[in-house]
Amino acid sequence: MIVAIWILTLAVNTPVLTTYSAVEDETTGIHHCMISSPLASRQLYATFFAFAYLIPLAVIVICSVGILRHITYHKSVKHHMPCGDTKTS
């Protein structure tokens, strides 16, 4: 199971690994991380949006609807007597 999680995480982060590159500033000699192209940037942000927002939101909605359906279809049918009524038939 742990190996599958690692493989899935690596597969999901592949766009990050392929779009970033290290570029050295010629004047200061400092390296910066740069995204290779505007298209790659859009793809990267779309991937983050899908895996960090849309998919978790869909899972939460599906689970919440399932819980609500379970609660509505399995209501308790106990009949309670009013608080002041102590008579038994």
C-alpha cells in the first residue's frame, strides 16, 4: 500500500518535475527556479487545481451525500411518549 501511495504521488508530481528548471543569473551567479514556458505554467496550475481542490471537493461531496442518504433512509421509528404522560396501557 505504501509503495502504491509513493508511485501515485510521483505520478501526480511529474508535471512539477518536468516544468521547472534551474537558471543561473549571469550577473549575480544566483540560481533561480523558472517554469519553462507559459503553456507549462498553465498546465502546472491546472494540475494543482484539479488534485488539490476539485478531486478532494468531489470526494467530500460524495461522502456527505452518502451520509445524508444513510441518515434519511435509516431514521429511528421509536415512538416516544410525551414527557408528562406516565400511563401505560
